[in-house]
Amino acid sequence: MIVVEKVDKTPVARRLVEIVERKGQGHPDYIADGISEWVSRYLSKFYMEQFGVILHHNVDKTLVVGGQAAPRFGGGEVLQPIYILVSGRATYEVRTRDGVVKIPLGPVVIQAARDWIKQHFRYLDPDMHTVIDYRIGQGSADLVGIYDLGVKSVPLANDTSVGVGYAPLTPLEDLVYKTERLLNSRDFKAKYPEVGEDVKVMGVRVGKEVKLTVAAAMISRLTKDKSHYLSVKEDVQRAVEDLAAKVAPEYGVEVTINAADKPEHGIFYLTVTGTSAEHGDDGMTGRGNRANGLITPMRSMSLEAAAGKNPVSHVGKIYNVVAQRIADKIYKQLKEITEVYVEIVSQIGKPIDEPKILNIEIIKDGELTSEIKNEVGAIAREELDRITQITDLVLRGEASLY
């Protein structure tokens, strides 16, 4: 069922107060999301290569337990490694016409986690600075039975869940997202290698005034002394202020970098590896960004962890991606719409292209005509009809999940 209605709500950008957050790629929660998702992708590709089908798995319960470190200007050591526990369920044996095939779950999980760390960090060594473990409930599959059911048909939802999307981003949401992406960009790291990957951004707007609080871990070995640290910090602040002037010129933006610093007491945000996980900060899959990369308490949100869920039938992942695609397309194609919200609810055991309800809320000036409703409904139906394509988008890393 597709429902389209006009709702009487003040658009977020016109409200007095707005709050937006993003946890960047080195944050412990982001680490958990990233590793969960890469484990899912590695498993999916392994299953596809070996059996021609993605078998059941959900590895969306990764836990990051902070270690201990002793950073100091010009050096520092990791005293106790970060403990990473990948948890969930996966198919570990497959019955074929030729017999039972065992899946090397452990090596696949460990390799995926190590590769993710290497890809996203410069100074966090997966061998020296982390202990990677896994506790995965093991299931089995009858490949002959799977093919007898018809693997090319539309998958059945393996959960009753909700996915949410909205469009467009407000200027503040855009600024918060782009601030973290700037500080973790290759060009910025080349210019300021002292800035670590753990970047967290909190934006608060009251009227036209924005306060942007940025936590940016600094690499201790690359920061020779207090003056060096403060100099880099000032440069980071200027870079964010310049970005704000471009992205949100209508606002007055006050930027604070590493608000907990107390230079007079020798307190600075220094890390050996670039993440706060090295010194007691913990993380868990699903506690960070929603599927669009932001935490937006002023908006509708799903509490589902999109990362790590299987990309074939788990609507906790698929519906969040589809909902965002529908919202983006509606806003782009129908210019008279101010905001659009999409909520999709599944029913376990039903085809994923037949949600229990797909609710679309439109905020616009003027009447929501039958013509507009029909256009909106057609866009939604089109995306549902191609919903099985989401699997490939996810495996190619082209779908935003966190």
C-alpha cells in the first residue's frame, strides 16, 4: 500500500532550533558500522563466488572495546590494544549435491575487519593495535532446496521493520556532513597529516546563529609540541569557517575545535592512532549515523542498524536505502515540494517489493493535487519494482549506510 499525504509541519530549516550530528570515520561507532558492513560484503562475495547466491547472514552486532594508550607530543604508545568483536549469524555450511561444504567464517571475518582498518586509517595498525575476534551463530543451508525455491524471485522480508528517508538536507545538515568529509579528505590529510580520522561534528542552530563543535583527534607523533598543536587547531578552525561560508552563507557560524582542551593544564586531544577508541572510548554497530550519514533528532529516524545486515532480504538495510532514494527522487523531480518524508514498513515473510505500507509525507505550499499524488506514487512504485537492484549497490559500496 502506498499512501501520499500533505502534512502540516514546519520545515526543519524554518524552525527556531535545529540539532545535527555526524560521527566521522574514526569514531568508535563508525568503526563498528564499517567493520560490520565489510564483513557482510566479504561474506556475500564469498557466497556468490562459491555458490552463486548470497546465503543468510546478519553481522550487525560488532562491538569495539576501547584500549589504553599513552600519547605525548612527538611520540606515544598503545599500551593495550582495541578489542573488536564481530557478532551475529551466518551460514557456515552448505549441503550440495556433492556433499557438505564448510565455510571458513573466521578467516573471512578477520580479513574483512583488517582490510577495513587499513583502508580507513593511516596509523591504526590492525596487527599491533587491535585484537579482532568473532562470535557468530552458525547456520546451515540446503543449496539444492534454495534453487528449487527459485533464487531469482523477489526475496521475502526476514524481519518486520521500518526504513526512513527524507529530502532535502537543510543547510546545517549539509554543513555538518561536509565538515567531517572535509577533515577526512585525502587533500586535507596531505596538508594537515596531524589531524586523525576520529572527527565528530555537532551542529546546533538557534534562528540564524549556528554553533559548530568539532572534535578532531590529533596524531601525537606528528605534533611536536603545544605550539604546533595550537597552530594546527587554528588552521582546522579556519578551514571549517571557510567551508561554512560557502555551504551555509545565510547563517552566522561559530566554530569550536576540541572544546575539552585545557592548554594551561596540559590537556590536549592527542591520540597515537587517530581514534579515541585507543583510550577507553567504546563503539557499537547502529549507535552512530543513520543511513544518510547523519544523526538528526529533529527528523523521522529508524533505529535499525543498516550496516552488517544481509543485502538481499533484510529490510532493516534495504528499506532505509530505498526510502532515501524515493525521497531524493521525489524532491528532485517535483520542484514545488518543500520537504518530503518516506517511511516503509515491512511484514516478515512477505515479498520485499510489497511493503505493508509505504507512507509519503509531503510538505508544500498550496494544494497537494491528484496529479502530484499520482506522480509521487509512480516514483515510489518504480523504486519498489527495482528494489532487488539494491543488493548490487550495497556490494559495490554505492549505497549510503552510515
